Amino acid sequence: AQKVTQAQTEISVVEKEDVTLDCVYETRDTTYYLFWYKQPPSGELVFLIRRNSFDEQNEISGRYSWNFQKSTSSFNFTITASQVVDSAVYFCALRNTGGFKTIFGAGTRLFVKA
Amino acid sequence: NAGVTQTPKFRVLKTGQSMTLLCAQDMNHEYMYWYRQDPGMGLRLIHYSVGEGTTAKGEVPDGYNVSRLKKQNFLLGLESAAPSQTSVYFCASRETGLATSDTQYFGPGTRLTVL
């Protein structure tokens, strides 16, 4: 069975702080994709990143970085120098390669205060 | 490209009423999905389709029906709405194939309230 756990329900930080959102997943498949999506207060779902299971290199995109560790089944997301515009719900998701279904975590609501 | 669009954006129903949510995509994607989003539960898959004329059940299909008569459209029907179906509904489509990013693209959502 597949499962995605985002243990942090809500996180509150002050602007310019760094914040890490945790994601732990379970799957029996050897090849899979991991995703992060952002849902700002306006409600739409914005794709942030896709990571293949065979590529464990960390990725950085501006203030965003992702740490993928297969050994601990984790795919954590760090925002450096957070900004108020980062306030949103963030979802981690998993899909097996060649699979039809994407499994989403429950989401982490991030509040960034000015 | 409009991407993925959903109609309507908001709707209020009374218990027992029926309605259809329309999802349309102009990206020629084979795969389409309907999800519901409830507080603290993330997105749960209702039904999905891997091509025109095909549909399959997801995690929470009870009380919903779907149809994919045309590749670009995926309809979600509620035959007899119940308060438990109050939710935000998202449609998504996905490009597939080795030369693609294999990413899901989401519509803006439909907020449905059943009284």
C-alpha cells in the first residue's frame, strides 16, 4: 500500500526564517515519483517539483530546496528566508512509475508572519 | 491554452438534488482525475480516466458517477447530493509518455455546499 505522511499540520514562522516541511512516504514499488504542490489562499494547486526515485540529488530552486533520502523514505522541502507570500498549504504526493493514481499527504499549512 | 477549466466555480445544493460538474482540458492529455479536498485530509481520488470512453474508481467513489465521452471532457455527477459531499472538488489532467514531465495539472476547483 502507498501512503504519504505530513506530520506537521500547521507551522508558523516569522518572515526571513528558514522552514522545513517534512514528508515521509511508504511504497512497495522500487520506482516512483514524488511531488510537492503549493495551494495558496486563492485555492489553486500549483506544481512545484517532481523527483524520480532513482535520482537522489538534492535540488535547489531559488529559495526552495528539496532533500530526498531513500534510506529514510523522506522528501523534505525547505524554504529559505521565508516570505509572507509563502503562506499556503503544501502537499507532498507519491505515484508509482507507470501508475495511474497519485497519493497525497494531508498537507501542511504554513503561516509566514511579517 | 486555457489548461484545465472547471464549471461551475461555486454551487449550493439541497439534499437529494443532482448536479454535474464539468472539467475540460485543452492539452490533449489522456489521463483525467476528479479529487475532493476536505480539511485535514488532503486530496482524495474519486474517479479517474485513462482515456476517452474509460473510467475507473478511486479511493472514495460512492455517491458519484463519471463519464468521459470526449477526450477533453470529464464529467462528475452527483445523483442525490448529501451533506457529506460538501467539499472542494478538483479536476486534474496528466500528460504521459517518456518525452513529457508526466505531471498533473489541476483546475481551479469547485466549491460545493450541500444543505
